[in-house]
Amino acid sequence: MLTPPGYGSDLVVDLLRAVGIEYVALNPGATYRGLHDSLVNYGGNRAPELVLTTHEEIAVAMAHGYAKARGAPMAAVVHDIVGLQHASMAIFNAFCDRAPILVLGATGPMDATRRRPWIDWIHTALVQGTQVRDYVKLDDQPASIAALPEAFLRAWRVARTEPMGPVYLCLDAGLQEQALERPIALPDAARFQPAAGPYADPRALDEAARRLAEARSPVIVVESLGRRPEATEPLCRLAELLAAPLIDLAAESQGRPSVPADHPLDMTDARDEAIREADVMLALDVSSFLTVLGETDRTTREVRVLNERTQIIAISLDDYAFRSWAHTFQSLAPVDLPIAADAGLVLPALVAAVEERLKRDRAAADRLARAERIAARHAALRAEARDVVTLERSARPLAPSVLAAEIWAVTSTSAGRPSSLTTRRARRRAGPTASATACPPLLASRSRIGDRARCA
């Protein structure tokens, strides 16, 4: 039989369970000793389970990685002012990466008559959330036990609403340790789910399909689309319909790749060539347009635009995620057809619209020839990459290209399982190169170390 909650912190554990939080990472601190006690003694350290860390930045970084791997938030608990200061860098990283994290903090007690001399005073702030307000989607500090469920469920929903991001909920130390005078009814968490992401205006989507289908040399650029792994299949299908080179900016933005590196239309390693030839560019979840459109002189910081004639179709929710404090919004680039929508959700409809228009395609032969030319260039780039690894195998320290090749060799053959990054389409097309020395579809040549690393 379940023990009824006796304290405010027990109620927080019930809320964590209600929304399905599996793990809570923390570095123990006195301001949330009540919650720590409840997680262990009331919750039994099961669902959620504690993950002990030695620093608040590590706790939040773990939650960040979990969110990227699972697509759902994990909780991190941080100590009052100083713990939040420690965690702030990791929270900012999650904000830039649009990663949903539930950061629980603590302060006080806000009732000054309950504070211990010195330590409780210097660890109390008005209002503590202002410390991270510029790079979280929401911060809140409920003032009573009865207000906890609403504040918690709002934060939980906001973190998971596109564009996603971290939220901060500060728990008064006094409320955590306050005994419940009466039962607090928990709302049905299923009724507080995030809304579906914004969908594109059908007329704008049809116009995008028209411009792409009529383009002489279209190109598709992605940056943060990897947040939706299911988008890879329609992305590749769209590229194949249009015979459009694929360019993935994930390495530059430290994001999640979505273009299989062994797809014959992947031109990430020759993006300047593809951009110079493009007359229409489809940008999916791209925030840094000058990364792909420009060439930067690292000495003078001057950016030279590679192609000023190309029409740009941009599908993203970037304009919904701006903050004024940090210029994470990048350079303002002219866009010919902006579409405010969740790019991952829109892709299947865009593929269908392009397919419909290409049923009357008079340029099919030209499209086929372009696809074959791109595939030949892609094959040459991969051959060059394998040659580079062969040359660098004896280098010390270990070259990033060799490290990528060795990791791929292990992950692609261990237990007879292909890498989880491999798509069905990539496996079908791998052919004779799909050996232990082949490039991993999404990992190869995507190193962030130095220049674009090569792989075997």
C-alpha cells in the first residue's frame, strides 16, 4: 500500500512520478534537503531514481544528454543561489540546443523567522529565477504547497512545447519541509500535454513545393532537424525527388545530424560547391544562414557571401525562441519564403506536394543526370576520406578521422547490430562499402575537432 504524502517535498515526488520522470540528477545541497529526503525515503529511490553527481553543471549536462537521446525531459536539482550559478552554463547550453530539461532549485526558507543564522540568509534570493531568466523558457517559484501542482505542470508542459527548452522551478525550503495539513489532489497529468507544433500555412507550403519543383539546381540545408530523428526518411525522399544536394550544418552548430553521410546526395563536405550552383535553397531548422551561405576569413572576421542570387525558403520556429540578452538568433538573412512551422512535422506534406507536381515533370532527364553527377562527386569525397584515414592511422596523438572510423567499426559490428544512427535507406544503399571501414551514416566526417575530420 502506498504511503500518503506527508510533506510538501513528498508532493513533488508524486508530481515527478505522475509525469513519468525516470531519473533525477543532483549534487546534494541543504536548501533541498526536504526533496532529497522524500526522493529516498518517501519515493524509495525508484521512479524517479537519484543520479548522484559532484557538480551542478554535471547534473544539468546529464539531463541535457538524456533529453537529446530520449526526446523527453529528465530532472536536475540544484542548490539555491550558488548551485544555480554552477548550473547556469549547462542551462545556457540546453537553451541554445533547444533541449527540454526540468531544473528544480531551492531557496530560503522565504519565511525569515525560520532561517538559520548566516548560511540560510546568503543562500536566499529575491527572486532566484532572475539569475537564469534570460535563457530558460519559464521560471517560477510557487508560494504555497497548494500552488505546487499547477506550477510544476505548467513548467513541464512549457519545456516540451516546441521550440523546446529548459525550465526552472524554485522550491522554497520551508514549503518542502512543511507538513501537509490536508490531502492535495493531483491533477491528471495526461490533460496537461504540450500542443502539437505549429503547422505550415497550406498556401505557403504549396508555393514552396512549386519553387522547388521548378528549380534548376535546388539544394536542401538542415541544421537542427536532428531533434526529430523520424524526419530523416522524408528528408532523404525529398532530396531524391528533386535531385538536390543535402548539406548538414550539425557539426558547426554542435547539433544532432540528420543527413546520412553515406547517402549519395550528401554534399556536406562540398557545401560551397553546392551553394554556388543553387538557385533555390530549402533551409530546414536553420538559424545560422551565413554559416552555409558565406565564407569567413578567420583573420579579418569578414564574411563573403557565396551566392547572392539563390532564393531561400526557410521553415523553422526560430522566431518563437528569441531572447534579447544573448544573440543566439545569429545574423539576419533575407528570406524569400519564410514559413513558421515545425520543419519535422511539415516534411511529409512537402514531400507529397512535390511528388504531385513532379508527376508532370518535363525535366526528369535533367534531374536524373544531376543526381548521377552529385552521386559521383559524393563517392569521390568518400574515397578521399578513406585515403586520409589510411595516411593518418600512424599519427600521434590519434587523429579524429581515425577515432571516428574505429568507433564506427565497433558500433556497426558489435552484437551483430547496426548503429542506431543508420537508416533503412542508408543500409540498402551501402553496398560493398558497408564494411567495418565504411563511413558511419551520421557520425562520419562530422567531428567538431578542428576542421572537418575525415573517416574511413
